[in-house]
Amino acid sequence: MAIATIQEVVFGEDLPTFEPDTSLAITKQFAALVGWGGARFSDHEAARKEGLAGAMVPGILNQGYLVAMIHHWAPDAEIKAIDTVFRAPVIADEKHTISGVVTVVNEEDGQVEIDLTVSNEKGETRVFGTATVQLPLA
Amino acid sequence: MSLAHRRPLWQFCPAHCIQLFLHFVGVLVLLDLHTHSIKSDDGRAKVENYCQWIRSKNLPIDGFVLTEHRQFDDESDYSALAEKFDLCILKASEVETEYGHVLVYGVTPGLQAEFDFGSISLSLARVIEASNAHGAIAVPCHPGRPRVGMFAHTDELGVPEGVEIVEIYNGGSRDQEDQIAIDNASQLGYRGIGGSDSHIVSHVGRCATRFDVEIKSIDDLVSALKAGQFEAVNLKSGN
């Protein structure tokens, strides 16, 4: 169920998990759109030659997925800040899951803080971060 | 989940029952020995929120140690939070050496004068020597990790002198990093600790260290570590 107001948010609640499209086709298309040419975003073999485990999902696409997950949970939310720490590459064509959990609820000003984690199938954290989100008061 | 007290009571052997008893009478203490707050450049967690999280989620830990990157946080006083939430909150450091990252427990003003905590190229031998001289203890963390873990450097630099304890369970470990740490620690006769290496609130308590003595201060912690009275615990889901 989508969250409409701050009163509906419970401290510690998990946001619905989100499986981003990490396919190489999307990764390649996005990298080209934002002007990030280069084999590391478009070609597994070439990325491996650069020492990576495979082609990577661009960081700003990951951030976009994090924002999308928050808006799936609370469509009227205004994301005041989103802050990510990239611990390891998100490899294209590998299944990843984005999870979020509410760690602060401020009913007076309508703001919540959310912990965000991008994990691979082994449960390893690839990206983590936090978001500050403004929700309608009523 | 490897903590004994998460299992149904009827599954406990006598040894577990004794552990349970000791825990409930306050002798067994479980501490997350590796956490970061917003004081660290990549930390995103406020200490009060760690406390709220631990209590609201009924995490089985009794406290945590803040090991901020490349510094010792002299200015913060968490005693009021510790009292409010009935948690043990201690302060330490995570420094950077040629062998990777190293936790230092028992930091004193004297130790801070011995070397530059902000340096990214400290000598591990110097950190260990100075720590020992000032009653502290140095513990290489995530030693199985490429680049920033000790065992990534032992082939090239040799096995360092003076290491007695390493972190064998790290909440942020990937691939076989913990296993590499466990295998090498076993081979070299090191004892192991556990810590979550949390940088956000919801990652606290993923790994911890169990002590069979009371820990109320950093001196208690250093004494227990030096005495070897502890055991690493992996609390990550699925363990």
C-alpha cells in the first residue's frame, strides 16, 4: 500500500523491495544518454580487461533506482536529499535488490530518513546510503 | 543467526543453558566492535539512531564501539545516550596502514601524540608498538579484503610482528573475505573479533563479539581483548 502522509509511516518499517533493471542493454543505453561512453558500461569483456568483474551499472542510474523505489512507496514524497556510498560495482546482467528501511520519523515536520541498500544475489552490499524524504503532513 | 539464545529453549545443551544463564545475569556481553557514525567521512548514522534501532528491533547486542575513520572522536560524549538506552557505547579508532585498516581500542591522549591518526600510510609496526606502550590494542579489520585488508599484503610484505587479534567477521564483507580472514587467523594463531562495520543505522549489529566478562568501559574492553576472553559472532541473516 502506498504511503500518503507522515502519519502512516512506522519507525523501522521496510519499504517494498525493488529489483532494478540492470540489464546490459539498459546500462549501455543510459550511459550513452548521459554521455558516459566507455566500455566499462557497455561491454562485459572489455570491462573485464579493465579489471572489473563485468560491465557496471552507472552510479547515477543506481541513484535513480533508489529514488524510484522511494516513490513507489510514497508517490507524493519529496526527496530532499539522497546520499550514496558506492562500496563495490553493481554489475550489469546480475540480479540486484534495493531495500529501504525507515530509521527516523519526525511527525512534526513530516520528514523521514531512510536507509538504502543495493545488494546482489549473495546478499553483499554494493551500495548503501540514506535519504531524507518530506511527506505530506495530512 | 548463530546466537544461542535465539533458539528454542528445549534445543539447548547444558553448555548453552549455562551461556543463557550467564547472559541473563549480565555476565555475557555482546558488543558490536566496529561501527561508524556521521563523524566518519562515509558514515551516515547518528549515534542516537543506532540506539533507537537496537532497542526498537530488539537486537541482541549490549552496545557498540564507534571506530571512526582516521581520527579519535575526543569531543563527543555519549554517556547520556548510553544511560537512556541502557547500552554500552565506547569510542575507538580505525586507522590506515601499509597492511590495510586497523582498529585501535584504548586510545589515549598519549597514544594520539605518537602518530598521526589522519595519515593513510601509517606503519602497522608503529601502530602496534605505540598501542602496546599506551595500554591500547591494535586489531587489523576486514583482513581478508583486497587492498584494505592485512592478508592482501602478507605475500608481499610478510606476516607482521605483534598481531594477536584480527576481525574475522565483518558485516560488510563480500565474497570469501570472512573465510579468508578465518583461515589465515587460524593458521597464524590469531584470535578473532566481530563487528558490523556499519555506516548506516540498519546495518548495526550484523556481527559482534561476545565477552564472558563485564564490559563497562574502554579499559574493560582492552583488558578483555588482551586476556582473550571473547568470541566472534556472526549475526547476519542466514548464519
